Amino acid sequence: MASNLHDLPDSPCIGVCSTLFDDVCKGCGRMAGEVSNWVFLSDDEKRAIWERITREGTAMRFTRDKV
């Protein structure tokens, strides 16, 4: 996990959104509220989300390249 938020993509989104049907997006691992409010979150809030979804590692963002 990059310690500097600026070393990460602008958003965890990979364009595979499921938040219309799921509480947690299968593509990026964020909760629906985190997805919809992403642009309004502070850097610390974004960093905490990045750390959580990276630690969980279950979203397609983290599993799609693994075989």
C-alpha cells in the first residue's frame, strides 16, 4: 500500500460497477456511499478506504490479474 495518496490512482474504480445492486462494489470494493461521495472525501478518508480495500483484497481490482 502506497503511503502517499498521490502515488495511487485518483479513484479505486476500475469501471466494473455493481453499486446499483450491491452494498459493496464488486469492482473496487468500496461501499455505495463511498463511491458516490468519493470526490467529497478528505485525503485521510480516501487513504483509509484504500487501506481497507487493499487489506480485504476481494474486489476485482485486486483479483482480476491473479490466476
